[in-house]
Amino acid sequence: MTDNGQRRLIPKEKIIPVTNDIKKIDFTKKYTLIYFNWWYELLIRPFYYFCYFLTFLCACYYRLRVTGRENKRILRKRGCIVIANHCHYFDTVFANYTLFPHRLYTAVAQRNFEVPIARRILRYLRAFPIPKTTAGLKIITKPIGEVLRRGHHVLIMPEGDLCLMSQEIFRFKPGAFYMACHYQVPILPIVYVLTHRLKNGDVSKRPIFHQVIGEPLIPPPLTPDGNAPIEELDKLMTRAAQWMEDTIAFYQKEDQAGQ
């Protein structure tokens, strides 16, 4: 088993740059990370359902297959942290699609929220920015806690950045695991296995998506002084990353053989 701390960071050259992030967010001023107003839900619902229909078409296009649907049952009981590998533009979209009708709030990089048009679309899809400052975790802790208290769910990509079409599991950042431990809620792991169809002997550029939903992970209890146990969280991150890596290896072999 590869320790999470020994995993590679995503190479800088593989991180897709954002060049038009001109609407800078100043978190030193009052800023609403997540809206809980009833009128806001009414406002975004038509757009959300429209996007859901578009996602259905995309799921058909990418031949989305889902394994482990029975593990979603935990979402009916209480708020959860959902984690997934970040390997495609559609991985967060497909998580919202397959976990519907459960309400999922998606954490995205601050720079994506600073793109003028994208920030509106992300807002309507219940996404919120992760501040890139050192105090970022502290800023989002309370809003995420409110989401979980209401019985909803939060999607966090622990690798941090998108590495397009990669099937390597990179080093996890601790934010998702800290939140789960702080609020004592389960973690629902998802991993995307990408394979390529053969067409006339050639490999197609369009990937086939296989989404695997794993069994919930239970975070360790807080220490007597109310802090997260760092060593236990490291073990949980290692376990989650290893599960993703093993699942990718298993299903890539099976999916390729089935073509």
C-alpha cells in the first residue's frame, strides 16, 4: 500500500491554466460562499433541471456506467462528504447526475470562480469556491457544516486540481478528510475509470466513463481536546487513495476485455 504522503503531486505542466480569472474574490470582505435561501433554490431549479437533461445526453455520449449504486444509501441517512478523482471536465457533473435527487454542493478552485461567466453557471449548480489563502479551510468550515447539518452533501476532489484523462491517483489534500472528521460524517468515495473504445482497429479519443461508488468510510473520532487525529487521518487518506488506485486497475482490465 502506497502511503498518501509518498504519492506524486500533480505536475505543474499538467494543470490546466485559467487565464481569464479577472473577477477576483476578496475573502477579507463579506462573501456568501453558499446560499441556503428558499428563494435561491426556486431561482436555480429550472436551470439545474435543464443541466440535468444535458448531463443525461452527455452520459449517453460517454456511455457512462455506474457500479456500486447500493452504497448511495448512506446519503439518505445523513449529510456526507463525497470524494472523487479529478480526471475529466465531466467528473463533477456526473457525480451530481448519479447522486440525484440528493443535493450535492461542489467545492471548486477559487480561480474557476473568478471567471465572469463560469462563476454564474457554477453558482446555479450549487458550487462554491475554495479560498486559496492559508486560512481557506477555516473560511469554508462553517458553511460546509451547515450543508451537512441540513442533511445535504459536499463533493470535494482531494487531489485539488484537474489532471485531464489521468488514471494516476495523486497525493490527496487533507481538507475533505478534516471536514468529515470535524463533523463526524461518513465519506462516500467515487472513482472514475476511463477506457477507450476500439473503432476500426484504432483507439477512439472519446473515453468511456465507468463510475464506481465505494463503501462509505468512517472518519476517526476527535481527540479529547477536540482536534482531528492527524495520524489516523493520514491512514484514512492512504486507504481511500489505495482503493481508488486498485479499483482503476481492476476495472480497466475488465472493461478493456469486455470491448
